[in-house]
Amino acid sequence: MAAFIVTILIISSISAALAALLVLCEKYVVNYGPCKITVNGEKELNIQGGKPLLTVLRDEKIFIPSACGGRGTCGVCKVKVLDGAGPVLATETPFLTKEEQADNVRLSCQVKVRNDIAIEIPDELFNVRQYESVCAGIEELTYDMKRFSFELKNPPSIKFVAGQYVQLFCPKYKGSNEEVYRAYSIASDPNANNRVDLIIRRVPNGICTTWCFDHLKEGDPVKMNGPYGDFRLSQSDAPMIFIAGGSGMAPFVSILHYMQNTHNNRKVKYFFGGNTPKDLCLDSQMKEFEESLEGFEFVPVVANPPEGENWTGETGLVTEAVQRQFKDLSGHEGYLCGSPGMIDASIKVFTALGMPEEKIYYDKFA
Amino acid sequence: MNNIGSEVWLAMVTCFAAVFTNNILLTTFLGMCPFTSVSREVKTAAGLGGAVVFVMTFTTVLNWLAYKYVLIPLELEFFRFILFIIIIAAFVQFVEMVIDRYSPKLYQSLGIFLPLITVNCAILGASLFMVIRQYSFIVTIGYGFGSGVGWFLAILAMAGIRQRLNESRVPEGLRGPGITLIIAGLMALAFIGFTGVLN
């Protein structure tokens, strides 16, 4: 017995000594003193040097999107570093094209702040914040889709472009001991900046959707961050085709609100696909949009209309409906939101009908 | 005096053996993970190889000291796995911090690879072989250095071959790790040719 304890003590003390050495080393060696980060030539941040840029910016409440959490494996956290980052590291080159390297783009998780540096980040990322909110309403849209409204508390308002998404924080709950963030498009009016609506479809065994459907109640506090994404209306006045399925409805509701606010009368045909009429939702809201927006038309498409019910609208796949109604799309723009399968099929149909690929905009939700 | 002379000679022979006849990568296939994933470019492979030479030399020496002066007196030899891993991890962390601070140039070329090899099994393997084969201190230096150089040569050769492969048509199913493992096997066969050089 004594031998056990002595052994454990000895090994622990050796480990503790080595750990202490590292802690001391971190304190005295990896201390680069105060550094200054100049953001977009105007804002200055005073921080302690020695940490990766991604972490430093997160501590300063500037959230750079990153999927791997700073391990240098996803290549998402790209940031323009104008000055003070040193040469591009071998751990970054696999993720940066030649043009990006020439343009001073770096992976912010690999760049350490050792001295004063100057960076450039898109204005939108400045708007990215962590929001504390309260669930203010849950509305059933179909048998497997709900619209959740969140009232923002801290900060109390959000500035976003219609089409962008937020990352919803899903805490641990009974049945899941993981904390996750999941991305959902904002489905509310960008002018109503004190709240965020999300349309969520139940995913069987999904960590976050199960929490939203089975555990989240009105009045519960909810955290999210955002807005992210560059899915949005283009600046042109070309006629547009929207295609969505399921919860892909969300960004288009927001975009239509935005068009209503700005009295935008661009021609839009919105194809919304479902398996049966039970999958369709928000008809009355779409009717309102049709009345107030001159160029807008909503086309629900049902793949399998049940026998006996008289479904008079379009049938088949959304892509088939598009092919029936359009023969030439070379002057159109396409906007897609839905499952990867639906998006790939739609892109094929669009390009076959002559739509240039750079005029097709989409958000893929895997 | 004569004794030390023969020790040094033995260390040199062990070093040579570790590089060629007993190459840690090609005979025991240790450290395959970075070997397959970081061997796409000669430049990065050389950086990683350099880091391995450095870490292997110093950790085998440190571990020899820890084994001889801590584990044997305390009769805790069976704990060598854990202690060796802890020492390797701490040493790598320490070195990374120091060169990051004092030599940014060296950090660019070598330091960024250090975290990748903390958990490289070849590094631990070298320390364990050194115990199993009961090397003396001086021989351990030669062995650690030689093993590192052997690994370095192997990954450098592999990176050179893979750069050439970029221009040839590899069957789709074999691209990447598949063809790399086949090449590693052929290289191992080639290294067998060195057996018998030392007798």
C-alpha cells in the first residue's frame, strides 16, 4: 500500500515540477508586453502580446469565424494582416492561394501577436457580437418546423443584412452533454432590430434541434452570435428566382421584408418545395408579400400530392417546376437555400437554362 | 582513457546503424503519421526532419538521465512510459516557447513543427529502445542523433519522390497515403541493402 502511495507521489511531483517549469516559462518568456492592433486603420486595440491573433480578437469581442477552433486545419479564419505578422508559415500555405498570399491574407489562428500589427477585417465582422436573448415566442409552422422568436437583451439590438445567419448556442441538456453552436438563417425583418426569428426544422437526433423542440420554452435565456454570411440580394435589378425547401424558407422571409421596406419591385419568382401540402408553411405571409410587392410571385411545389385532396398548384420537384415555367434564364439571378442535394440539382438546372454560374447565390445547410 | 575511446567508437557505429541499417522509420515503421502527411514538399519535410533530429537527440539524453538517476534508484522502471512521455512533452513545449521568443527566424523554419512531433511515436520509441538495448550515456547520444538523422533522411527522400510523383499519373485510388505507403515499403526494402555493412 505504502509503495503505491509513494509511487503516485513521486510521479505526481515530477509532473508538477515540469508543469511549474512551463508555467514559469510562459510567464517570463512568452510575455511580449503590451502590443497595439490597428484595425482597418482607425480602431486601436491595446492587448498583451504572445497569443494567436484569433484568440486576441475574440477576447476583444471581434469574432472571426473559425470551424476548427484555432488548430489550423479548417482554413476559415482568414484575415488580412497589413503589417507586423512576419512571413507566411508553412502551416498556412496549404490554405492560402497565391493571390491571397500576395494580398497579405493570413490564417489568424497561426499568426501570433508579438509586436504592433495592423489588420483589415470586413466591416460586417465588426458587427458580429455575442447576444444574450430571451425566447419570446414559439410558433408551429408545420408538423416538423417551428418559428422561434428571440428578444435581444444584451446588446439590445442587432444590425444585419437580410440573408445573413446567426450561430445559436445550444447548452448541455438531458440527453446531450455537449455544448454546440449551430448556424441558422435569420427570418425576421432587418428593420425590427430588437429581435431575431429563426425557422428551425426538426432533424432526427440533431443535438440542437432536439433541444429547441423538446427543451426550449418561452422565457428561457438563449445565447447566440452573429450575424455572419454574404448571402444577400445583389445590387442589380435583374429578375430573380428563389428556390427553397424546408427551413430554407428563413433567409427569403427576411429578404422579402427588406424588399418591402425599400419598395423594391424587382421581379421575383419564389419556388418553395415540399413533399406533401403538409410541408408548406407561411402561405398567408407570402400572400401579404405578393400584395405589397409588385414583382413578387410565390409558387409552392408539392412532390407527392396525396390522392383525394385537390392540389391545384405545381407538382413534382422544384427544379421540374422551374423547367416548366422557364426556357431561358440567361438574364436571371438565382438564389438558393436548402439541402445540399436540392442546391446541386438546382444549380444544374439553372446552368442548363443558360444562367451564368456567378449569378447563382446560395447557402448550403448540410 | 581507452575505455572512453571505445565508447565513442561504439557510439559512432550505433549512430551509423541508426541512420542506415536500423532506420527507425523504415525498419520499425514508427512516426508514420507525420511521415505520410508532411512529406508533400521537400521544404516542409526538411523543416520537420530537422525538428525531429533536434528533439530526438535531446529527449533520448534527458530520458537516459531520468531513467538512470530517478527511475532506477526508486525502482520505478515500469513507469518509464509515462515519465518519458511527460518529459518529451514538457521539453518540446519549453523549446517551442524559447525559440519563439528569442529566434523568430528559427521559429519560422523549425519551431512551428515542434507541436506536431510532441506525440510522434518515433521519439518515444527511440527512448524506449535506448532502455531495452541498455545503451550507455555516450552511445545514447549517438543513437538519438542517428535515429533522428535516419528519420530526416527517410522523409526527405519521400518528399523528393512525392514531388516527382506530382507530374506522373497515379491511379486515382492510390493517390495520397496509398502510394506513399507503397513507396515507404519499397524504400524499406532498399534500406535492407545496407544490412551487413556493419559486422
